[in-house]
Amino acid sequence: MDRSDMMHVMYDKKGPAVAKNFEKRGFAAWYCPTVEEALKLALSLIPPEHVVSWGGSSSINDIGLRPYVLEHYQVIDRDTAKTPAERAEIMRQALLCDTFIMGTNAAVETGELLNIDGNGNRVAALAYGPKQVLVIVGMNKLETTLETAFARARSTASAININRFAGSQTPCYVTGMCGDCKSQSTVCRQILRTRACNPAGRIKVILVGENIGF
């Protein structure tokens, strides 16, 4: 058994137990061993009449969810904006969509989500607004404690995410390491710990037994 196989065996053992921990906190949660199964499940949870939107996420692209909804659903897509003002307005409209799809910066094995945002639209939608939120979580995002999840979100996810913004002068962009900065271009303005779901089942967590997102 090679290293990759051993990793997937571990994911298959841990995933269902973590899903149960999310369920204890009011989330709807599933474990899918592959991206193909995760995509099939995600699509089964989105009614055909739903208007769909999303936050910036590699995970929803990695499983093919965002490309599919772009082709088959009515969407609210900020990338269609012609101006910054129009983009901001579209992001506001997305808070009232039917289904919001996203990844997460980190998750805790005990059943919590940890997210950091620059604009705040993604964490706002997770907390309140859309009828349901689908969160795609690669098993590589799991941490054992809230503290290590926070460290992952700051030092791994945010440090990689900043590279989408060419020319930024944040410490993580320049050095690759978090400097707890107060820069105008920081992507760490909003931090949200989601420790339970209300109403029950509004947030649907799909754990994927592969390394997806960052």
C-alpha cells in the first residue's frame, strides 16, 4: 500500500465519524470518499428551481460543482460585473439566494467550521441569508482543535489565497508567512467560527475523502 492509499484509508475511517460530530451540532453532514460522489450528492441537494451563488472557493471547482451550476442553474455570479460597484451589488444580492455553495478554510474534527474573509460576503452568507449553504470540505482541511484550525486558516489558506491579488504588500504575500497585519489589502478582516447550525440542517457539510482546496 503506497502513501496515497494509506491516506485514503485513514480518510475513510475518520470521515463518517466526523460527519456524525457535525450532525450532533445541527448540521446535515455526509462523507463521500471521492470527488465524483461528492458532486453527485451536492447536486441532489440543490432543487432545480433554486437560484445559486457562491463565495471564492477552490473546493467547489475541484469537485466540478461550480462549473455545473453555471451551466444548469440560475445563478448570481459576481464575475459578470462590469464595475466594482456592480460587483459589490451582486455580492449583496447573493446573500438572498436559495443555495450558497462554498468551501471552508478549516474544519475541526469535533464538528466546527473556521473561516476567514477579506470582504466578509462568504462568512456573511454562511451565518445568515441564503435558504441553505453547501460547504465542500476536503479531508485535508480537518484539524484536531479550534486552535490548529485557526492556525491553518491564517498560515495556510490565507497565505495561499492572497496570491490571487497581484501586487499585494501583506506579509503573507511577500514572505509566505502570516504577520497578523493590518494592511489595507489584508484578506483576514472577518473571522467566523461556526460551532452549531440553526435552523438544523440549513448548513450542509459534505466531507470529501480527497485533498481538495487549500
